[in-house]
Amino acid sequence: MTQIIPMDAHYTNSLAKEKSPYLLQHAHNPVDWFAWNEAAFARARAESKPIFLSIGYATCHWCHVMERESFEDKQVAAFLREHFISIKVDREERPDVDKIYMTFVQATAGGGGWPLNVFLTPDLKPFFGGTYFPPDNRHGRPGFLPLLQQIAQLWRERKLELAASADELHARLELLTTREATEDPQLNPEALRHALALFKEAYDAVNGGFGGAPKFPQPAIPSFVLRAAKRFGDIAAVKMVLHTCEKMAAGGIRDQLGGGFARYAVDAEWRVPHFEKMLYDNAQLAQLYLDAHLISADASGLTQRETPFAAVACDILDYVLRDMTHPGGGFYSAEDADSEGHEGKFYCWTHDELSQLLSPEEFRVAVKYFGITKAGNFVDHSHPQPLLGQNVLSVVAALERRSPTRREPTGDQAPLDAGNLPKSESRQAGSETGAPADEQLLASAKAKMLAARAGRVRPHLDDKILASWNGLMLGAFARAHAVLNVAKYRLAAEKNLAFLREKLWDAGSKTLFHRWRDGERDQVQLLAGYAFLLDGVIQLYEATLEPAHLDFAVELAEAMVARFYDPADGGFWQSPAGTNDLILRVKDDYDGAEPSSNSVAMLALLKLAALTGREDFRQPATATLQLSAARLQTQPAALGYMLQALDFWLEEPRRVVLAGDGKSAKFRELLHAAHAVYQPHKIVLGNTGAVEPFAKTLAAQDGPTVYVCLGNACQLPTNEAAKVKESLR
């Protein structure tokens, strides 16, 4: 077994000069780390050494484990220093670098993940890679130091063969990442119907979700299922998504005290999470729960913010405002899974802890509600001395419930029969309503637990601010304001956009940079930054109808198309031309935990084309869909967000045009009504600014007025909120 020699606490490597929290975590490893830059590449060439590339992120649990076991080991560090040039990359700062080498590892090793560890030639071509390596041979994985020794020997004795193999693998990688449009792309509703059928087959009828353990929320999939269900009138599909939302909200994947969701659950029941909280997950989940709220409220006759799904969305956004927001308005990237070296320690509770903290009656209710046991339900097996008796909080037994007061839906009929919708299995999807005594006891217990938890050592905060993920959360706050009419969410969205424009946008060159932290921005440009922020700004425009937001969306879109679009074959490159530290230019088109930048760019451009009437925005989106047509048919599970873009592309959206005084209460009432119905095939716009020409011809009549139009045909203008909602059903 490899002996782990502790690091020298006073050792500092070149990562100390970086801004990435992940790189700074490794700044005092005895490994002689370099950042991803030309100085490191030049040294590898000059010394004719292979590169050891290690990619991860600041809140990655297994990255911490490998650091503790191997990168803090002086023996490992000395061997790396003698035989390799060691480079660390933050995958969140450089997803373009990560994409290339992750694709290589997935193709050669059959799977991927982080930490991602790859061995390269000095010209950056990979020849071997994997994910986590233990310090010694175990569980079918090679030990890290023995692996280093083997690769160093091969490089010393068979360097030319390894270089030739790397050239061959590079050529195969280039073929693997190339996308070619089909001659006769089949872009029609049948592709959506086929994808919906596949997702329904994968549905877990007991626990919710679309697939088995480990379970990632992947909000793009349930969001698409709702859109397809709307198109095809599929009540069963709607039930699946609402059930999934209920199960996730009741599970340990959700922070039952502080709000927000962890990255994924290790089990099928959503009970035991990998505890890191990511901004991109929570942004997408807030949108999904807003969708679920609109559908269930409309069918059940409830008013705004009465559904449990709205409460979950608000919990997510309130968590972000409380714990994940820079004073200037930017949103931080993530919170770690670990605290004090133990995964989940901040979030878990022992039976004895709670018995001492709570009154006997509070303890009785909390134990039943959260399923607290002496044995616990979680053990961090990655730690050499795991904590025992740890309980992840999830809702296992609901309080007694009273039926909520019903309101009759307005209009002739609701789009979905309330009797067909699934009944909530627990009120934990929102606020609890039970026997008043138990309800009050649970609220009191949770308040005490949250206050006690605030005194613990918090997980590490990754406080870098990324244009891409901020764009996703900007959109979530903007839409939550539009749907729920909560003023603080609009303020958060407006402040965030102002921060991003000040820190990451160069107005003179129309350039969006990717990362800001500690007073400094990077020099990286990525499609994801432009596309995700474009999507968020469009949602902010639709939520406010401020012409300045539409103007900025147009600027962003023009810059994005100019820098990233491939006019020859369609699709968008992940990085702009001239990025000289990449061995490939790639078109990212996999919708996983994060939506792909191509998918988001497509849907955002289609919406912007409808808002402005500009064909030069619609054409690149169409060509990108055509490039992906074959994969939409054969691999729909990998393209959940792109399927939403196809759904939007297939027919002209309804245009909800508001005319009148945008500062008046009546205007705000009508704007809220335009967002109060689940209708994915719509855009909302004013009649001034950069909007499409026909909208400018529609004038207010006796105060703020709404026109619902398709093409150049509009329904009768109205200034009644109820009629606006009905016209969208």
C-alpha cells in the first residue's frame, strides 16, 4: 500500500497566482502545478516530458479525496515533478478544455467524471486517461503512483510509439466530435412524439424521475416532457413530471431547511445526495418548478403562489439571494459537499443532536417527519474515519392534511382536468398544512435546526462569477417575478444584469468575458456565456418589457453569431476562432446536467427572431437544428433542451403585445397575466423599441391594452387580465 506522506503546509506552487477557487485549493500541494497556459506547454516541449492534466472543480467531492490521498503526498509530488509537467484546470472556467479531454476519456475508458485525469504529449494530444485513481490498487482501479511509474517507463522506453498513438487517437477524436448535416433533415412533430415515448418508458413510476440511480434532476428532460404533453394533450406525461417534482422536493436532494437542491442523488429515491449545490442546477430547477406551478394552479383553480411548486421555486431563489449572491449582484457558482473534511457534515443530523436541541414534542414530530433514526441513513465511505449515525433530512411521513380552499377556474374550461392531476404525496413540496399543533411544532423545530446549523462550519463557497451560469439564474429570477409577481426577484435580476455588464461585458468591442472573481475578469470567451446570458436577458425583457433589455439582447446575439456561428455547416463552435490552446474546435451539443450551449443558443435566437422579426437570427438556429436532426431522432435523451428548441421552431408562437404606460399598475397587472398561464409557444413584447414591425402598429385603447396575435391576425384587444389568460389557454 502506498504510504501517504503529508504535504508541507508552507509549500506554494504557481497556482497561488490564479483566481480560480479550485486552482487556489491546490496552491499549497507539494505537486509543482501549472495553470493551463503557454508557459506550461513550452516547458513540456523543452524538457520533452508528458503532461499530466488534472481537471476538476472547487466543490467536487472526489477531487478533494484524490487531493488528500495523492496530491498532498510528497512521494507522489516528487515523482510527478521529475517525470511530468503537471497542469490543473478548473472545468467551470474552461469547459472547452474539459469537453475535449472528457470526450477522449469517455471514448477510451467507457465513462467519465471528475476528477478527470489525462496524460498528454507535449503538443497536448491525449494518450491515456481516467477519472479518480486511488493511492493504491483497489476496487479494480490502478493505484495512482504505480500508474505514474508505468506511464513514465513507457514514455522513456516507447516515446515514439506513444506519440504515434496520440496522433491516431487525436484523429479519431476529431471524427468523433465532427457533426455533419443530413441531406434530408426530418424536423417534424414526430421527432417530439418519439422522444416523449422514450422518456415515458424510462419513467420511474414509484420515485419519479426518468431513469435509475444515480439520479440527476436533468431539468431539461421534464421540461421537455411538459412541452410535449401540452402539444399532444398527454395528461399522463404531465402527471409524471408533477410526481417527479413532488418526489424531488420531498427528498434529501433538496435542502429541507435552507432551500436549494444538491447536484444529484446516489439512490433511486432521491434521499441521499452528493451534497454540492450548483448554481446551474438550481436555476434550471427553479424554472421547472415554475412550470409545474403554472400547470397545477391553472388546473386546480389556485391563485398565484398557492401551489407547493411555487413554494419550492421561491425556496431556491431565496437560498440564492441569501447564500449565493455577491453584494454587487453577481451570483456565485457553487457550495461544496464537504465541510471539516467530511461529506455532508453541514447538512446531516444525529438522533442525539436533535433530542438535545428540540423540545420533546418538537423532537417527536421531527423524528416522524424526517425519519430520523439512531443508525442514520448516510455514511461517507470515502473518509478514513467516517462519522456515524448521520441522517440526511427527507420527508418520509407527511403531517395530517386539510384540504385547501378551492377557487373555480376562470373561463369556459381549464386546459387540464384537475381530477386527473396527481395529488401531492406530501406537503413538503411547499409549506406544511396539518393539524395546527404538529404544523407549528414542525415549523418551530425547523427554525431551531436552521439556527443551530448556521453555527456549523459551512462548506466551501466557490465565489467565482460565470457569465454562463449567471445567465441561467438571471432568467430564473426574471421569470419568477413575471409568474409570481414578486418584486424582489425583479430587483435581483436587474442588479445581476447590471453587474455582468459592468464586470464582464466590453461595450466597445461587444465582447463578453467568462469569469469574474476578486476584482478581475479573465480573457476567455465561450459560446455558453453568450448563449446563456442571451437567454436570461430575453426572459428579463419579457418580464419587464424594458426596451433597453431587448437592445442588449440584440447586441449579444449579433456578437454571438459573429464569433461562434459556422456558416458553412451550421452549428456554433464552443470557442471563437483563434483560441490557440485547444487541439480541436468543438460544437457542444449534449444536454446533460447543464444544457448545451448550442441548444440554448438555438432557442434564444428563435425567441429573439420572433420578438424582433429578424430572419438573420432565425436562420442560424434553423441551420443548427438541421445539423442536429439525425441525433434528435436517434439520441433524444442527450438533447432534452434542443427538443424544446425544435418544439418552438415547428410553429409560429403567439405574440402577446402590450401597449400603454409601462409604469402603471394596470400595465403590470396585464403583464403578469400574460405570464400566468403555462403556454410555451408564446412571446411577450411591447410596441416600442427593437420589436418586430407589426407590434409597433398596435396602440393602447382606453389605457394599457393587450393584443394576442398569430401572424398579422390578432384577437380582439383587451384590458382585462382574465381575458388575457383565457386567450393563452
